[in-house]
Amino acid sequence: MAALRCIFFFSLFSSCLAATYVMFPMFGRSHYLVIAKVGEELSRRGHEVQIFVGNTETYALKSPLARPFNSSHGLKKIGKPGAGLYALMSHLATVQAFYCDDILGNNDVMKAVKHADLVVGDSLDMCGSLIADSTPTAHAFALPLSPAYVPQFQSTLTDKLNFVERIQNVYQWIVVYLTFHIGMAPPFKELKNRYNITPDRSLYETLVKVDLIIAQMGFFLEYPRLFCRVNTRVVGPLLTSPSKPLPAELEEFMQSSGDNGVIVVAFGTALTTLNRDILAVMASAFAKFPQKFIWKLNEAESSAISVSDNIKAVPWMPQNDILGHPKTRLFIGHAGLNGILESIYHGVPMICSPFFGDQFDNAQAARDAGFAEVLHLGKATAEQLVSVINTVLTDPSYRESAVRISKSINSCLVRLLKKPLIGWSTRRLKVVCSTSDRGVWIYHSTSFTF
């Protein structure tokens, strides 16, 4: 998203011996955690690793690998739940471009890039391509997602497309294409011109050149798609790991649930505060169940509502460890990719309530895989939420699907430990190290294309 992922990555980079890596996660805790996991293992193996993060990203600053730079642009409010695709993505690109400007204009950061052996970036952030190209090198990704059979970004379709849905899918492909070229690309074109980064090459040419794509996805959740490049490697979840023992207070709470068990409720860090109406609907619904709930609420959310005795509200929780606890029965979340992967890794069914970005596609894929239901909490009543929770708790097919996929994930991870992966990754790195290109992109999304 643990031994398997670690072995994959240190085998990947071992052929260059000790080297220097500069890493640029996109702002946002979930994106940082994925790249930091790779960086920590590289560091443990003797490589020099520098993870550059804005000084506003407080969640990362305690890491010994973090190299903070001055930035006034971090993870701002991306948009209200339900914001349109164009408005959402163009705003995200604008914030990314401001953040990227802080990086490209920082002499200390760019000096580190010029002396690095490899640049590691986030596939969802075009800034990584400009950073790598400025040295000059060229690295990025462009995964072809044919609208004939691959559900497009934010289409919420499956691969079982009828004629009308194929037309809808083509329409969505056009929307995404125009959103990228009209709403997202312009601020990065401006940065590329301002910093005189490979003026002989267009932004698109910069983005589609690639050394290596490491995709933290898996075909246990993904729809079939074409990977036309040999330098794309699907490695599965990077952050999942066996659960650790819980603190005494949490363990006591879990055990107090008896046979009814515990339902976990968490909506990540990007969605900072749910509105009071949604919180009231959830609190009313949860009060009707014999199960206990552990619910991640910040201070503003906790003060907005009162909760019943079966609810434990916490400002933070060790989510992976709770999901792996034998008393956990269900996970209610926003369908962020890391949360979905953690849930199915531990065989826990879900109720997904997406709010923005790729969460809508993630939720649809989870429902199509059989381990989740989708309910948009912004439009739901307490009675509807009660009904969906009862459905997932009482229909054994949801847990059976989650357990089946969990076994598939673990089986896949074990097979990746074997020699073919190590041989492939060693050959790949030799190619990277023997050319002027020095970029690896980590793919953190279920469906996106330029």
C-alpha cells in the first residue's frame, strides 16, 4: 500500500546500489503516506531519500525524511460535495500549480533534484513531470483508457456497458479530455514557460514520456484495461499491513461490543467537516443499532451533534488496526482508495458515500465487486441509512465477497515475492539508471487518463 511491498521496492532499486532519491508527493495525507512508505523502505536499505513537502503539511513534518519548503499553498478546500467535474478538477489544478510554483522557484529544492539519481512523483500531479523535465529529463504517465470498454473517470459505470452506457462513456471521455486541456493544463503550461522547462517539447509530450509506472491498484478491484507499455507494473496496495494490537482503551471498547461487533465510521482527511444535517442523520441512524460504532469526528463535528451511548467519537483512530480487529463488522467511509484497500485487505464489507474526485468510481467498483453498497449521505434519510446498514450486515454475500477478495490480495502479494518480479524490477532499474531519464511515477487512482 507489508513485507511483499517492501521486498518489491528494495529489489527494484537494489541494482543501482546506494543512490539518492528525491520524492514529491501531492499535497494531502493519503498521497503522502503512499510515497513515504516507499521512501522509508529505501532509506532502511541504505539509500539517501528526501521527501519534499510544503511546510503547511504538518502531518509529514515529523518524518526524518521530510524536507519542508516554504509554501503558502497546501491542501485547500477542493470543493463542496457534489461539485462538477470541471470546477473540481480545474480548481485542483490551480492549487497544484501554486504548490508547484513554490517548488520550481525554490533553489534549494531544485539543486537537490539536479543531484538526485531518481525522481519519484505522484501520477495525479503534473508538477512531477515539470520537476523531472527541468533537469532536463522526461517522465510521467499516460495510461490509455478506451471509452469502448473502460469506465471513464467519474462516469460511475462498470465494464458491463450497454449501447446507451457506451455513448455516456464516450461523452465522459470527451468531458475529461476537455477538462484536462482547458481547465487543468493551462496553469502548468504557464509554469513550464516561465521556468523555461524544455521549450522544444509540449506539456503533453512531457507528460506522456515515462520510465516506470508503479500502480498501487489490483485487478481484484480494477476493470480490464490495456497496458501497452512494458514499464507499467501493478503492485497492489502499498499501505495495507497486518493489524497491530490496539491501545487498552480501544481494545476494551471493541470487546464490550460482544457478538454484535463494531462498525467503523471514518471519512479521511481531505473532507474536513461534514455538515450538521448529514451528521444528524448518521447519529440518528446509528442509535437504532445494537452494534457499537467508533466514529472519527473532529472538534467542530463533535460539538454540532449529540451521540447515543453505543457511539464512541474519536478525533483520530488507528484505522488499519481497527479494520483488522475480529470484532469489526462494517466500514462506512468516503471510498478513498486507501480506505477501500485497507477494508478489503482485512475482509471487511463497506458502505461507501463518495463526495468528490475518484471516490465515485471507487464506490461503484466496490459495489460491483460485491463487498459494498453505495449511499450518498448528502441526500439520504436516517431510515435509508438504517436500511442499507441492515442489508450489508445481514446479507452474508457482502462479507463473503470481502473475504474472497482479501484472500486474492494476499495470494497475489505472495506471488509477487517470487523471482520473476525481482528479475523484472532489477532489469527495469538498470534501464532507468543507464539513461538520462530518472523518474518513477506512483499511480494513486483507479481511473484517470490524459
